[in-house]
Amino acid sequence: MRISGLFMIVAGLACAQDTPPPAQQTPAQQTPAQQTPAQQQPPTPPTPDQVSTRPNLKLPPPPPKVVDVRMPGEAGISFGLTGWRPFGNQYLDKGKAADFGGPSFLQLADSQHGAFGVEVGVAAGLHNTIKASYWYDKTAGAVTPSVDTVVFGQVYNAGEHITTNTKTSDVKLSYEYLTWPYPVERRHFRLKTLWQMHYVTVRSIYDDPVKSATPDVNGAITSFAVLGSKSVFTPAFGLGFHEYASRNLHFEADLSGFAFPHRFQLVDGEVTLGYRVGHIDVRGGAKLFHFRTSPKQDYFYRGNLSGVFVGVRWHSD
């Protein structure tokens, strides 16, 4: 009985040693308070410098460059000389401001001394040009009026030989503006609008050489020479057609004009074929010129001149 009780005590101690101790309880963890997220600011756009430093950012390719080909003579400055032989007639007539009753219509002598001109050109931007030019034409000879004619206050009798010595000149400032095509690229054709100012002058010396050399009954010599001059200052507008068959061979046709009713008239035209060798452009063509000064004055001139011309032009480009 004692032995069985002792055995039970030993078995209970062994079971107590094998049972693990109860887990130590920790205080309950407190849940942290929920935090409100801070308000986000909108992102700042990158600066151009930052964009350029980003390794993975690809910029769009630049636009293709437009090829603009300038033909010889479309840059720098130029200087030219021309000579031409005009054909046509010029006339003097009485205007509305005349205070006399006799006729004054007179056709001027057309024996030519030749016409000469000079021009200077300056490139003004892409294919545009500013040109200043001057030409003059001289004629001389004798005419015979069919009736008594009053010329700038001097009366010349019918059937007498009257000498006329006339100089006609034109000073022109022209702006040649490229109108089509634009951009030119590699095209050979140019259409230009012409914006011009003209100053036209006609100056004549009239004389009756027989009377001027014949003394009167008293032996005195009387001169029958008289000087007359009229001019007109007018704008002109027109078109220019330029075609480059090659870099050396080119064709040009310019036509401009302006008219004010009952006042003045002007038409100026030129057709040119040129071939360039180095800096020298050899030119040839035809020219026409029509003008009329104001008939509101006491006298006025009108004329039509046309003819062939030749010339040379030096280019700096």
C-alpha cells in the first residue's frame, strides 16, 4: 500500500516536469491613431535644362531646312551700262493753261544722237532688289510747220525751217519684290511686283537759223532761239517675269506704268536676254517708253520711243 502510494507520487512529479509553463501574457497593443495624409502639391514642370539632362527623354527632330537657291545676280550689288537706238516721235502741243490763240502743235525732229543709260542695283532680302537707273536720249534736226506756230512764246512762220534740239531723260527708282513662288527653293522662275518712281524731263531748244543769222533793216541781229522744258514726277506699278534657263543664261521681261486722267501718262517696258561670264552679264533686248506731261499746263510733251539695246552689267556675287 505504501509502495503504490509512493509510485503515484513519483509519477505525478514526472508529469509536472513534462508540462510546459503557461505563456506570459503581454498587455494588448494599442492601435496607432489614423493619420490624415498631407495635401500633395502639383508637380512642377521641368525646365529646359532639366529636360535636356534626362537620359531617357527624346526630343522631336528639328524641321527640315528649306533649301533656297539664289541664282547669280540675286545677291550683293550690281552696276550696269546700256546703249540703245530709239525709234518713234515726240510732239509739243498747247495745253489748257495757254493764254494765246495760235496753234502750237509741232512734231520734233527725230534724227538720233543715241540713248545711253546707267543703273545701280542692291539686293534687298531674299530675291528682292532695289535699282536706281538713269537714261537720256538726244535728237536734233529741222522741221517745217505747215501753219504759223507758237512755241514757248516765239512765233515761227509756216514753211520756214525750224531746228529742234531735244533731250529726253528718265530717272527711275524701282523696288522689285518677289511675289511668287515663295519659298523659291530650287525653282528657276520668279514673278516680281514692281514699285517705281519716275522723273521724266523733256528739254528742247528751238530756232529759226536763217532769221537768226539775217540782220534787220537796221543791221541788228535778232535771235529767234527759245528754250522750252517740261517734266513729270509719277509713280509706276507693274510686273516682272524672270526665268533662269541655267545659272548663266536668264530671261527678263518687265512692264510698268501709271496714268492720271487728264494729267500724265507713263508706260515703261523692257525685254532682256542675258548671259553671264564670271562677274560680267552681257545683255541685249528691246525697250519701249511712252510718256505725256500734264496738258493742264501751257505746253505739254508726249512721245513714243522704242528700240533695241545692248548693255553690260557687273555683279559682285
